[in-house]
Amino acid sequence: MSRGTDLLRRYLPTIVVFVGTIAIWEAVIRGLHVRAFILPAPSSIVGALFANWTTAYQIFPAAQNTLLEAGGGLVGGALLGLAVAFLVARFATARDIVLPVAVAVNAIPIVAFAPIANNWFGVLSPYSKMAIAGALVFFPIMINVLRGLTQVDASALELMRSYAAGDVAVLSKLRVPNALPFFLTGLKIGTTLSLIGAVVGEYFGGLNVALGRVVVESASTLAFEVTWAAILVASATGIAMYLLVAALERVLIPWHPSVRGERVA
Amino acid sequence: MTAQTVVSLSGVEKTFELPGGSSMTAVSGIDMEIRKGEFVSLIGPSGCGKSTLLRLIGDLTQPSAGSVTINGKPAHQARLDRDYGMVFQAPVLFDWRTVEENVRLPLELMGQGRESREARVREMLELVELTDFARHHPYQLSGGMQQRVAIARALTFSPSILLMDEPFGALDEMTRERMNSEVLRIWEQTGITVIFVTHSIPEAVFLSSRVVVMSARPGRVARVLEIDLPRPRGVETRESRGYFEKVTQVREALRGGEGRADEGIGSVERAEAEGLIG
């Protein structure tokens, strides 16, 4: 059997369900004469998308700006999360101080700080959105990497001990490679969170050419097919970011069960 | 014959502090000498402290009393000098490394040059007959093959002692017997001193030059049996009369293992006197 038919057989049910849902959606809207401001038909959403791609609401440049904010937040939050995780993994005292605080901070709905971030970093500046996105990304990265650095097989540590390996060698040869899959898991979670952070940050003000602004402004003028188009593009952006990290996993940790499993299935 | 003493234990005791202020004595009153090139098995019921004893020899834990001397120096110094190769029950291979990279790990840590390193890794993979699998990842190998990689890794830096903690306990009987022969072949080729912890009487008898039978709570040496079956040992050994007799002796020693702490090394003679050895 060729690879092509293999892939088709695997994804055919998904494709059928997806296309079927769209078709039923379209049929219901048309058949029952549902008004566009309640739920627009898929055809009118796609129409609005093309009509506003680079003109009027400028969805494409808006998506680029939002992606920049989310991406910046993702990288910044990940770097900070990594730094704190290494620090906390290394120093038991730091763990005792930082962990309870981090858990408490994580319980706060961080998006509620969006207006404050806008105030601090400038409402028109992308950095205010990056700050919110980064704050959301920080925690899952930090906790996951910390887990990866500390949850090391006890026998593996004894093995390193039997080689009289020093702390630096244990870190570089054992803890860091062990933490890599954990980091990528955190990064996957982070892609979605960073996009949420950026879009919600935009709700509270910012440059007009941004997906969150398109959502707010089109909804306020009852142009809901544009709102839906913006949400569609935001989803596609999130999926693309996720797939990028998934591809990174295949390159960096081909030996890991999560990556292997996908191949066998 | 005065072979060089590699391991010397004197009055070794290990007590663990338990939460709540009580304590548990894992092993007590251990005196033992192991000569260069010996294959010594430690066997006994669960909780007899045989693994603890192995870890004491390997300086993975320190004695509460007594001394552990390796090649004439304290165990701690021996570990720093990389005198030990360790093989655990689980292969403990690093998933992210290929077979050859796993075998190479100790050499990387010990700062050996790239070229001599590669040559040594090839040599070790030949020894455990895994040359064709050098580029494979551990998950692509069977349990027995993974354990062979672990043995190659333990031998790659030419340690003077190989410590094996129930290395084949997780393998099926067929694979286990094959691995036993494999280990004997490697032992004969390298002349390394092996200390081998096991639950299996046939395995202990088949492999060893001496079997140390331990009793539990606290762990003590109940009896030491010389296994003077001819070498090289193979399938015919497992079917020989002498082998069955030794298996029976070890089994009986295990059954009557309690309360014989005073015996230690001299127990073979005593066992003979008691008519246990025919």
C-alpha cells in the first residue's frame, strides 16, 4: 500500500466529518433563514474574509501583527520559564521560595491584567500584548521544564554517580536531555496560550490592525461575518504555531514515545 | 595460589534511619574477601540486604560501621578512580542516545579522546555482538539486547570490578539462560572481577566461582559455597550431576540460612563437616 492511500485512509473520517459539518451549517442557515448577526453562513464568512483580506478590516496584516505579538510573548515567556526552572531545579532554597509564589500567581486570571499591561508598556505598543502572552506562557513552561530537570530516573542518577560524574555532567548529559520533551510539551501548550494572551490584550485597546481589534470593532458594527472570519484566521494561526512545535518535536526528540506513537499508528 | 584481593569487607554494617525515629539494620557483621578475577554471586531472600551490600561495595551508599576496601583503598576513592562498572536490573539506557552513544557515555565523562573512544565502542559492541545495532535507539531493541548494551557500557572504560544487581531478573527464562552464557564468555575474555546479585539459584550456581548465601533481618552471610564445576560451562553443565548437587546445596543453605552469622568464608569446610556437601 502506498503512503498516499495510507494517509487518505487515516484522515478520511476527519475530512468527511469536517466537510459534512460545514455543509449542514450552510444548509441550516439557508433553509431556516437564520439572520446573519446570529450565525452567518460559512459562505458569507469566507466571502467576508476575501473582501477584508488586505483592505477595510485588513485581516491578513492584522493576523501578522497578532502573530508577532503572540510569537514575541511565546519566546519571552519560554526564556523566562526556562531560566526560572533551571534556577529552581538547582537551588532547593529557591524552590521553597519560588514555587508557592508561582503556584499562587498562576491561580490569578492573568488576562485580567491586560489593561494594566497596556498601561505599563503602552497601549499601542506590541510589547504590552507580548507581556500578557509571555505571562501566560511562563507558567506551563516553567513547571514542565522543572519536572523534566528533577524527575530523573533514580537508577540513571546512580549510574552517573558510579562514573563519578560531576553536577555539570549530570545536568548536560542527563537532566537537560530528560527535560527536552517536557519543554516541548510546555511549548505546545504555550502556543495556544500566547495567542489567547495577544488577542485578549488587543480587546482592551491597541493598533487597529490586529485580530483582537478586528473582532471587537466588527462586532460593534454588527458585521459578524467579519468577526467570524477573524476568529477563523486566529484559529488557523494557532494551529499553524502548534504544528510548528510538533514538527520541532519530530526533529528534536524522534526517540520519544509521543513522537514514535504517531508514526506507528 | 595467592591471587590479589580486590574487595575486602570488614565488620560492615548498614543501618537505615526510618521516619519516626526507629531504625532498620539492612546488613550486619559482613566480612568478605573477593579475589581478582572471581565471579561471586550474592543470593538470599528478599530483604536480606544483598542489593545493599552491592551498593556498599560500589560506594552508592556508605556503611554505618566497618570498612569497605577496594584494590587497597577506600570504596569512595575507588569510585572516584572509576573502578566500578554498574549494571542494574533495568538497563537504564538513555532513550535519546543511540546504542553506540550509550556505550560511549562513560568515555565522554572521563574525557577520552574521540578516536580511541570510537575504537573502544566498536570493540565493546563486538564483545556483546551488537555491532549491527550501533545506530539503533534503545526502544528498537529487545530487553535482552538492551541489557547487553548496558553490559557493554559498564565495561567500556575497563573498570576492575563489574557490579551486577539482578541484571536478568526482568528477562524470560530462555533469554536469561542465553545471557548467562554471554556473561560467562565476557567474564572469561576480560578476566574482570564480577559481583552478581540474583534471586535465581540455578543462575548463581551456573555463573559463579563462589556463591554467598545470605539470610534476612538483619542481612548476614549465612554460608559461602565454592562452585568448582569445570569451565568453560555450557549446556552440558546445566545437565550435569555436579550442577544439581550444587543447586541443592544452595537451596538447603537458603532454607537453613538463619542464625549462621558466625560462619562467613569458612563455611565450606563446616558444610562439608556437616555432610551437606557430598
